[in-house]
Amino acid sequence: MTASNTSLSRDTRQVWTRARGILFAVALLIVAGVILALLGTGDRHGRLDPRSTDRNGSRAVAELLKERGVSIRVATSLDEVTAAAGPDSTLLVTAPDLLTDHQQTVLRGVMDNSGGRTVLLAPGTPSVDSLAPGVTAELPDPVTALAPGCSWPEARRAGSANLGGKRYVTTGADPADTCYFSDGLPTLVHLKGTAGSDTVLLGSADLLFNHRLADEGNASLALQLLGSRTHLVWYLPSLADSGDRGVEEESDFLSLIPSGWLWGTLQLAVAAALTAIWRARRLGPLVTERLPVAIRASEATEGRARLYFRANARDRAAAVLRSATRARLAPLVGVPTREAHSPDALLPALSARLSGGETDLRDLLFGPAPTHDAALVLLADQLDALEREVRTS
């Protein structure tokens, strides 16, 4: 039995025709990924970031401050703020409400001891009690153009500005400058601290946005609030800031996994086991069905032969050839079909019909499987010759 090219064989052209769609899709995904990676390599920053040129970025006011000789340092952790704050610096906190209790306590100490200015953008109830004692936050109002409504010099020089948002009530004994009133409550509060420090609460950060800086007196007020010192620390709090822990803790991989991972894994294991049992179930014995189309015997024989050849199943092929030959020889020598595969019944009848010995017939019809392809081909030829000899005798 030798391998040959048949209609079922796939040449190089057929393989390429089948695989080119998949290869094209993979190439398209790779090209798209490279393009997206190249587009994402530029600087991209978030809201109120002094490096961002987006609508809600603050690049415009940062450039104006630099022109006035103010150096800007962007800080993303409390440790950076502590190291940079000083009497000649202004500290801008863009999201005070993101700070934890521990961070607020540390930041409050920095505000009291630095001797500089601190500007808090839209601090609410979570942070105003710690960072601005004596002030409470009320419900916000829409942001709109508001007049100063106070005698604080910075506000009077700036004039109207886009403020609103959080509103505040001062309840402390120390005097405070309250400006830009919305429904009777101020949206800007200026508090004087110790050692020459002061704190400014802004109810809204809109006046620092790139697209709002040119409106009303926003630029003037922003420059006066952030440019009164030679250095500006622009603090962008984030959830990744490690300064929210009073004691440094070690974490391992398991601590990062949700607490229900064990039950989830167990449920997945049970589901996988049930799926395996369901897919492995037996619905009953195999039933032979008629083929939907007629197939020529030569094609069926060739297909089965190629399967045996691919599986290197010479023993199975030899067994099929011998079984078919015995089934055809039995009626020719007067042996019942049910005893065609019994050596004791078939071999004596063949020996009486032919001149050959019974031993040779036994080896041919019931012998061991051939060990190589040439022996299998020889066996097929010998079986065919035996059947012709029986028919002609």
C-alpha cells in the first residue's frame, strides 16, 4: 500500500486558499494594534492637569504662570507635596475629597507649618472639616458668572468670574473673606492661617479650565490665587497614592484577589465536571444509517485504505482483507458462512479442494499481521490469487 495523490489531498494552493482569510485577519489586527499604539504614545493627561491641552485641562493657566516667573511642580503623591511645600510656594489641591483621613491629617500639618498658600478646589464635606476647620460645605449651585461681592483685593481686581458649585458657611471665630455669592452663600472663602499661611476654598474649578480661562475675569483671579508665590505645587491626588496608609503594609498576590475567589473557583470546577459528564454521556448503541448519497465502491475502498495508511494500521488492514477473503471462500468450498472464520472448518475444506498444504493456508488466512507495507501488498496479492485459484478449480 503506497501513498498517492488523490482528490482528497491538499496541495499548496488549496492550503493557501483556505488559510489566507485567517492570515489576513491576523495581519489586520496586528496593523491596527500598531497604529493604536503609535497614536497612544503622545502625552495624554487628565482633568485639571497643567500638562493637558484638552478642554478640561489647565495648560493655558500653567503657561501664563510660567511667563510670570512661577515655577510649577506636578505632584501625584503626598510625599512629593511634603517635600516641596514651603513659605515661598502655593499648594493647589485639585481633588481634596479623594484624600483619606490619614492623608488629610498629614496635609493639614503641611498647610499649617509651610507658611505658604493652599488652594482647595471644590472641597466637600469629606475634606472640608479636616482641611478648613470652621467651614462647612452646603449643596452646590450651577456655575455661572458671579460678581465678587466682597472687599478682598484679589477678588476686586479680578472682577466677575465663573464660580458657583460648592457653597460654604463660615462658623469659626477667625475672620474670613467670603466672595462670589450664590443664593446668599459664598463660593470663595479666604482663611488666614498661622506663620503667614492662608487657605483659599474655591467652590468650582471651572475658571482653571482651558476653555474657560478667557471668560470674565477667570485668568486674573487664577493668576492672583496661584501666582502670589514663586513656586506652585500642583497636587493631583489619585487612588494609587500610597500615602493613604499610616503604616506601610506588605501585600501579596492573594491579597489582591477578591474574597470570593475560592467559591467562584469551586463553582467553575463543578460546572466543568458537569459539562464533561454531559458531553461524555452514552445515548445508546451506534446505529448504521444509510448514506445520503451513493458512493462508488472504489472511492470508499480508496478512502478507507488511505485512512489505514495514515494511521499505519497494517494489522487492521490485513485483518479486513483476510476476513473478506474467508467470507467469500467459505461458500465456494461448501462451508457455512457462520463457520467461515473457523480454521478447523475452513482449512480442511480448502486443502481438499487445492493441492497446497494446510499450513500454508493457515499462515495466509489466519497468520500474523505484516510488519511493513511491502508485506501487506504481498498478502493482498496472495489472497487474491488464492480466491482465483479456488474459483477456477
